[in-house]
Amino acid sequence: MNNKMLLFGCGLLASATVQAQEAAKPNIIYIMCDDLGYADVGCYGQQYIATPNLDRMAAEGMRFTQAYAGSPVSAPSRASFMTGQHTGHTKVRGNKEYWNVAGVTQIPYGVTTDYSRVGQEPYDPNHVILPEIMKDNGYNTGMFGKWAGGYEGSESTPDKRGIDEYYGFICQFQAHLYYPNFLNEYSKEAGDKEVKRVTLENNIKYPLHGEEYKKRSDYSADLIHQKAMAWLDKQTADKPFFGVFTYTLPHAELAQPNDSILQAYQGAFCIEKSYGGDAGSRYNPTNIAHQQFAAMVTRLDIYVGQVLDKLREKGFDKNTLVIFTSDNGPHTEGGADPDYFNTERLLRGTKRSTTEGGIRVPFIAWWPGEVEAGVVNDHQLAFYDLMPTFCDVAGIDNYVEKYSNKDVENDYFDGLSFAPTLLGEGEQEAHEFLYWEFHETNMMALRMGNWKLVVQNGNCSLYDLVTDLHEDNNLAAQYPDVVKKMKEILLREHTPSSIAQFNNITLPTM
């Protein structure tokens, strides 16, 4: 054998070894829906809405009762997941928009117009995000749904941040419409150089609001799910995959096709609600708000069931971890009525609040043969724990040391892996605290064990979540030492933001 043949043969052997190693890694699917409340799912106590697939997922997997979003609103909550940082450290701490800034014009789409640039504050390019880590470790990466991590053309769009294939809304404001003028797409496999717009030709024939809007037929939620399923169907056993399915359901507007899912709830509610619409927010009116919301949750449940069925069909179920959760608590926009559906009102507050209702979310882990079936777990976790957990599951050691930016004075990684809890292996480390801040409502919160400190306009309230889950009885005056310790942590963990509007937060005084 000559040297060229020897080298070629070694190359084949090395390639086969790498492929075998990659194939041994588990696949990961992360499903994050939009504004689904803790009690909007049957297995969490919902009585009016059918969620058989999520209930089955919980029965076959592990249901967490003390899981928390990264923030009480969309963009910073997603940033916490992507960056492994809490909102006292991460760059994106609110819903800063780039569709209403100077220089953004209106461009024609059929009978209407739309913004020439859309999106939110970009993720910090100097800090690694989760898809980049997974891609760097041999994973195919796909994301379908909301991005909300940078505006079109910015330094942080899916094509620049480790995503091989993307389809959905770059801008979460655009996602207020379920029948929009366009969606965004990127495919490395197809040779795309950057994220592009895909005009929805069946929609742009009709206006964005009014009765004619109902003639639009390209339903974005279905389109996004179909792209996610097509990507999943393309995956093979010789390379692991990491999928991020950020479905927009059941966020406002309350709109969907008039199909069997919606019709199943016709006349189901003794009290119905009408909503007049809000053109500025892109929420169209409805006179069946309860019916629409319930059907949207069931539609989401069907999507989840189809994902799990596809994994079984392809033989991936025994080697795939699936996480289902929501980006924050339930919303009251577009006609949504969480008080009606969450009749027990277990948690106080909704989206935009750092009380439990705004940040405690449904969280289900499914991995047949690895995650014990039917377990209800009270481990306290937050979205910034997903980065270390996924790294653990994927066998990515020392991720902080490897991916920390040495040129940044404090490149924070705030998460703790909960893989020991998922897999029943090793000792589970507990958080000293969990942290939140949100400038739009001037609120902060800290959970330390069973204590919860809520700060509103700089004023502190202390609750014992074991005896007072609804956060009704302020114990701050009775436990000043606990308040003092928790305030010290808040002041230590909060760092000034490089974005001026994110600094509009009143810190507690010592």
C-alpha cells in the first residue's frame, strides 16, 4: 500500500470513528411555546382544555413543578435559555424593538405595507449561545418559530449564531399576527447566505385587519410546525441533532383556521368573551376568545404529539431528550382570559410580573428508557440551567472553560445542570438562589430555598412559598435578616446593562 492510500485509509477510519462518536450522542428537542400558563395543561390541573399528548408526555416522562422561565416576557426569557445567563447578567433584558426606529420605512406587500426591518435587541456576539455549542460538538441544528435574538441584518441572526436551518419569525412583534405578510427563512443546506424573507402570497391579497383579514389562508403556526417536522424527518442516525421549536401558540392574536380543532370547542363554554381588537398591536378582534384560546392550546398539543410520534416512527425515541415548556406565564392580550381558565388561581400574577404566575411555567422532560416515567419532581430550576444540562447530556465537558470569552472581564454562566435529576445519576446540586429582573414593570425577584423576595419599585415583599404559594402574606417585617441577605444577593447579581432602557430598574436599598 502506498503512502497516499495509507493516508486515505486512515482518513476513512478517522471519519468512521467520528461518525460513530456522533451517533452515540443523544438528540435533543427543546419545545418552547408562547405565553402558556402553568395551569393551562391538563397534567398541571387544567379542566377545560384537552391536552392529551402533553398529559401522555408527562405520564411517560418527568413533570417539574418548580421550573421557572428566564424572565416574565418573551425576548429576555429566550435570551436566558440561549445564553445560560440570568437577567442580571445577560444583554437582552427586555423587548427592545427595531421595527419602530429611525430609518425603518414601509415597503409594499400586496394590498398592505410592512416594516423594512424588524426584530429585537441582538444577543451579545461576544458570548456563546447554545446552538453554537451544539453545532461545535457535531450536532445538526434547526430552529423553527420565534427568534427574538436580533433584528434582520444584525450581528445576531440564526445564520450567524449556529443554526443550520431556520424558519419562522425573526421578530416577535411580527408574530402578533398569525396570518402575516411574510416569514423568515435560512437553510445552510440550500446554500442560503443569510436569513431572507418569504412572502406569504395567499395572505398579502387581503388587509391586515377587518373582515377581509379572515380570507388570509397561510397560517404561520402550521407552516412553522410543518417545516419543523420536515427537518426532523430529514435527520438520520449517523449524526445527532439539536432542534429548538419555539412555537408561537397560544400567544395573541386569538386566530386560527376554522377547522375541526376550533369547531370542537364550539359552544363548550358557558361564558364567552368578545374582544374588539388592537390594530397597533396587530391583534384582530374575536367574539369567541375562550373558544379560540382553548383550541390554540389543543392545536399546540397536537403539534407536540406529532413530534413524539415522528421520533418513535424513525426509531429516535430511545436516544432523544425532549423538553416542553413555556417562555413565561399566561398573557392577557388579544382577548385572552387566564382568570377564566385558571379557575383555582394557584399562582398570583401573569406575564410581565415576577410573582409566581409570571415566571413559574409547565416543564416536562421525556426520554423513554432514560428519564423515569411518571415522576413528579420539585427540583428548582430556571431556563439558564438548560445550557449546562444539555452539555451534560451531550457529553460536552467543561463547557464554561471551553466557551468562556477570555477577552470579556465577566463572561457569566449562571446555570447548574439538572441532568442528575433527569437521569437519576449522581448528586443533584441545588441553586443558592434564582434571579429575575424586568424593567418594564420595575420588578425584581429572588428565590432562595423556599423564600421568595419580590421587589416592586424598590419595595421588598417576602413570602414563604411552602405555606403561601399565592404570595399573599408579606413576611418582610418578621424576617428582616432574611430580607437583608436576599437584598445583598440582588445587589451583587445585578450588573448595569449596556442598553439604557434596560437600566430603568429601582434597586432595593440596604
